[in-house]
Amino acid sequence: MFKPVHAGCLGMADIIDGDSIAAELREDLTAAVETLVDAGHRPTLATVLMSPDPASETYISMKQDDCEELGIGTRDVRLDTDAPAERLFETIEQLNTDGAVDGLLVQSPVADHVDYREVIERIDPMKDVDAFHPENVGRLVAGYPRYKPCTPHGIQQMLAATGVDTEGADAVVVGRSRIVGRPMANLFVQRAPGGNATTTVCHSRTEDLAAKTRQADILVAAAGVPELVDGSMIQEGAVVVDVGINRVERENGESELVGDVAFESARETAGAITPVPGGVGPMTRAMLLYNTVKAASLQRDIDVDLSAVGS
């Protein structure tokens, strides 16, 4: 049964440190990687980039650094933005059939002339460590996921590590994207650890958003709107998870990275809150590593112990 989180001293929320929780998860994965290597296979993640977006370049570099730190192999594939879509599809097929590659992700966004939905559908579901392929989405909704999408799964693990019991909780998810909002809601309602919550999904057509968010014991903000949620929209003692990463310009002309939650306002009401950066982002990357190790285990039929990290 859900137990409310009480605000820390001086009425300020506890800060949920995603960096430290993710570091522990990566440490727990070390033994599984060693098991695979001892059995003769190094788990390997292939990343494909077809975009000049500087943020995408940064994300790819961070994912590769995480892999190397854990002993996971990497393949770094870069395609010219002006290349035909067929070039990307051929690359995906080559990586699908490459027995040395266990996980495959195509960094979003891709070039404008490429249909990203078709990109996702062409990835082998067994290598789809983002868990975006329709087959993997269907398995998640049905209640027996092969892989869970990295951000929602990371949030589940973060809540568990923080001692937040979702069972019986009122959970509100702001945002209905296929990457975060919808799978997060699916995980919250599952009859499984990290689930059993009464879940509401809010979006751009929701009337009186504040009335909905104030009912939340657990509030996940994933709308992609800078500082959409402030302290007046939060129930006292609620757990607030901020998925947003938005760069905004202040009146002084300087830019600042902010989430979908107005942090300073929200932490006066919440019981616990994730910062931006240093909250959800590291957890997303940690669960990508988890999915890659799990993919290697499944494809190689090598048993590894992933119980310390979670199902």
C-alpha cells in the first residue's frame, strides 16, 4: 500500500539523486556482463545516428561511454543526413543480421525525409532495446514485456530505490507520448511490482490540469512543456518525477536547462522530487544497459542474474 513521502526539514522536498541510483544499478549489472564474457560473448550495442542535432550527438556519446565503462561493446554508425532512407534501412538490416550485435537503437530524430515509424518497425524486436517496436509495445500492454522502455523502467527503479510503494497509490502522468507517457501509465497499472497504482493520464486536451495533478501521490511530468507544473499543482508530500529536459532563455539572455516542473516552487510542497539534470536521465541510460545485457542473454541463451536490477 502506498506510503506518503513527507517533506524534509524546513518544508523542502527530498531530492531524488538519479546519478547515484543509476551508478548502483550499473554496478549490479557488472556480474551479468562478466557471466556473458566468460561464456564467450561480449554484449554489444549498436547506435545509428542520422541527424546533425548536437543533442543527439551528446546522447550517443554518453550511451557509448556508459557501455565502455561496464564492459559492453559498441558499434557507432553515422549516416549522412542527406542519404536516402533506403541507406538507413539497409544499415538496420545489416545490424539485425549481425550475430555480434545484441542491441540496436536508431537515435531520434532522424532526417526529415525518413519515416521514423518505419525505422522502428524494421528493427529486429529481439534487438529493440528501446522497446519501441510494435511487438514489444504489445507485449508490454499485454503484461509480459520482453523489454521495458528505458525511461519508464528507470522511473520504476528509481521509485523502488527511494522506498516509494506504488501499490494503491494515485499516480498521475502528464503527457501521452509513446516513449514515456503511455508506457509509464501501462507500467503503473500492471499487476506487478512497481505497478498496482490507480493511474490517470493527462494531456493537452485535459481540462483543469491542476485539479488532476493535485490528486497525485506520484506525479510524473512528461509533457515537454517547460515548467508546466508548479507547487500550487502538487499535493503536499507527493513524489514528483520530472522527465522534461527543456532549454529556455531567461530575461538576462542566458539559457538554462529546466524540466517540466518549476523546481523551486514544487520542492516547497512535494515530499520528494527529481532534479533536472541528474534525475531521470541517468536512470534512462542505466536501463538501456540493462536491456542490452538482457538482449544478449536471450539471444545467446546464456542465463544471467538480473534480479538485483529488477524485472
